[in-house]
Amino acid sequence: MREQETFLPDEGDEFDATTGEFELSERQALRRVPGLSTELTDITEVEYRQLRLERVVLVGVWTEGSQQDAENSLVELAALAETAGSQVLEGLIQRRQRPDPATYVGRGKVDDLGAAVLASGADTVICDGELSPSQLRNLEQRTKVKVVDRTALILDIFAQHAKSREGKAQVELAQLEYLLPRLRGWGETLSRQSGGSGRGGGAGGGVGLRGPGETKLETDRRRIRHRIARLRREIKGMRTVRQTKRARRYRNEVPAVAIAGYTNAGKSSLLNQLTGAGVLVENALFATLDPTIRKATTSDGRNFTFSDTVGFVRHLPHQIVEAFRSTLEEVAEADLVVHVVDGTHPDPEEQVRAVRAVLAEVGADRLPELLVVNKTDAAGEETLLRLKRLWPEAIFVSAHSGYGVDDLRRSVEARLPRPAVEVRAVLPYDRGDLVARVYQQGEVLSTAHLPEGTLLHVRVGAALAAELAPFQSIEATDPGPMPAPAAAGSGARS
């Protein structure tokens, strides 16, 4: 494998790495991406590896964008591979207009890839893209090692991290839908049925030529289809439970805030800072798969909910989006999306584009969005200045140190929908239950105590306003000045 060559343009020519102006040999070469190896540097670390990790070589095809974009994508693939428990030995990139339909990388470069696999002692090749069944088969035959694509790698990580019954069912469904068209068999298992009644000499067969009936490959496909149908029924039932809980919040008119963003952007850490939820925080991709919903209260006493959701990634497999659709509906049905961005990532703009693409798939792109740049304590000052110019409306925080969290909380409160109906009512002192509901579900503007009961000036939802209607009197609905407040203060919850 030769080292990367330097291509110098003729004097006076402008060179742009994104336009494909390469020499033919340079354009088709496999480029090594430095800094991806995670081999053990200290032999004492071996005792902590109870199982031998898969040794992998990464390979990507650079079809568009700059070389830095291609290398960032491969660096992310390396992080995914490490999260799955692999040991990255080397990363290779080839510049092509499009992936080869037969072997993903150019046919002549498959031998170079095989040589790199042999030289590094790898037992797996991971491709930075979704491969067709024929590409998988051809690459495995040529390299003589197992080949995995980006989609299968992400599905494997999801399978490792799923904890709840719903999460496990969603991941299994996505895995089976990915596996079904890629089922393969060898030798006897690939024999086909030979039909025909035994009459005639056609290709249909005859006595002694009919097959054994249903082959193992067909049996596996049938079982997978049955399992997929069963999982879809189970997830549909879980979706009904989730919708019932959501409908209860709607009846109580409790606003919902969804925390969304790229994987490992710090969403769970931010939820812990905002609500003290105690959610698992781990420096790993897709550490959170099961959504967490926590109750919160604004400074003026209004209740609302925060929900932590599964992280997104560029080229998120469509099987994952479909399988997790019932979970992602928590985002689509929210009143506000808090979009968390990793301020230390080398390409945060691409993170934002990838997240918004997935949000559009579930219909959440129409919702109000509050952009939050996290990990400011670890980001460079120059990077933060650039991001502030790029996103002037964003909130900059550090979930680790707590910097900016109070500003974020105030921004969220300011963007929450307020109850629509303004009511003045005198509630008898024996209706403390109704007063409590007003404080929980509405916004108390002022309160005063009269001989006949508590005079409230509030904003509430339509349903609660209807319950307060019998207690509205001429004095209560009069828009004139309110009586002097009680000595205890305005009565609004702080």
C-alpha cells in the first residue's frame, strides 16, 4: 500500500479539493486516515479485556464534499466501532464519483484493501455506508474476512444498549428488517424446489428431480417474517400505552419540551442539570435509547415536562427511524424542541443538519426550536466565537459545570405556551382542590381573599375555564382594579 502522494497544480491554476481535480491515480487511491488506531499501548491493559475484541479496518468512499468531511465521517465510524467493542487498526478512504455497485470500493482497490487487512491482522472490514447484499458477498469473497456496513454497526450498538422491553423490541424489529433481504446460505441450504408433476421433459423437473420441499433459507425467511409481524403488534400495543399517557398530559394541558440532538451531545447530562432526573450519563454513542420524561415547574408555578430522546447520527438507518417511530413521536408531539449541539465536535453544522433531517422524517420540523450549544467548557474560544456568529440566537451552556443552565431554563419558560383563557373567579374556601388545580395547570396572575372565598385572576386552559365558569360573578368578571392582595403576597408560586 503506497503512501498518499502530493498533487501540485500547474502554476497559475486554482486547485479545489472538492471539484475532483485529481490525477487519475491519485483520485482512485486508497488514502490512509491517520490517528484512528486504538491498539493497546500498554500490555497491562490486556487484563481488562476479558474477551478478544474484533480487529477492524475501516473503509469509506468519498463522493462529495471536502476531504475533511470525508475524514470526519470516518472518525465518527471509528467512534461507532469502538462503542460496539471493536479495535480499530486502520482507516482508508477512496475518492470516487459513486461507490462501485459490485464491490463498494473500486474493483482494482479491493486487492489493496485485502492486502491492508492481511498486513494489519484484521478480522473484520467496516464500510462507511449501507452495502447491498451483493456488495457484502463480493467483498467478503475478495478480502476473506467478515464485512460489516455502517447500518449493521449502528444496529449492533442499539442492541447492546437497549434496556426496556419496548427498546429491545424496537431494536430487534430493525435488525430483522435489515437482515431479511441479506439472508444467505451455502451448499445444500441454497437448493431450490424443483416443481412439476413428473410429466414432460421441461425444466420443471420430474421423477427423481423434485427438490426436498421448503429449503432452510426459505424456512428462515418465513420465521423472520412471522417474528417481524409479532414485533409490530407488540410495538403497536406499547404505542397505545404511550399515546394514553400523552393524552392524559393533553387533558391536563401540561406543556411538553423534548430534548433532541446528535448522539453524545450531552442531552442526558443537560436533563439532569435541569430536573435532577438522575439519568445514566456515559461518554458513549447511543447511551440513551429509552426516553425519559421528567416533570418540571416554571418560576411562576406552571407545570411542564422534559423528555430525553434517542440521539441521532448522520445517515441514521431508516430501519431505526421506523422502528423507533413511536418513541420519536415524543418529539413530534412536543410544544418545544431543545436541540442540543456538541460545541467540541469538529463539524457541528453537519450535526445540526443531520438532526433536522431526522426531525423532518417524524414531522417535528414544524415545531419551535431552541438551539443549545453544549460542552462550552471544553470548546476553544475561537470555536465558540465562530458558533456565536453562526447561531446568534443559540444558548451556550455547559452541562458539566452548570454554566448557562439558568439562562437556558429562563429561555425555555419564555417559549412555553401560556394558557389561553383569562378568568376572574371567586372560589369558596371549601374548594381548595380546585384552587390547587388552578395553581398546577394555570398561570396565577393575582389573588386576594374575600369573605366569600378566594378571588383569583388566572390564565387557564379551556377545560379548566369551563369548570371555573360557575364561580365567576359580576364582580369577578369586572375588568376594574382587583382588591388589595393579601399580606402573604401575590400568591403566585415561585
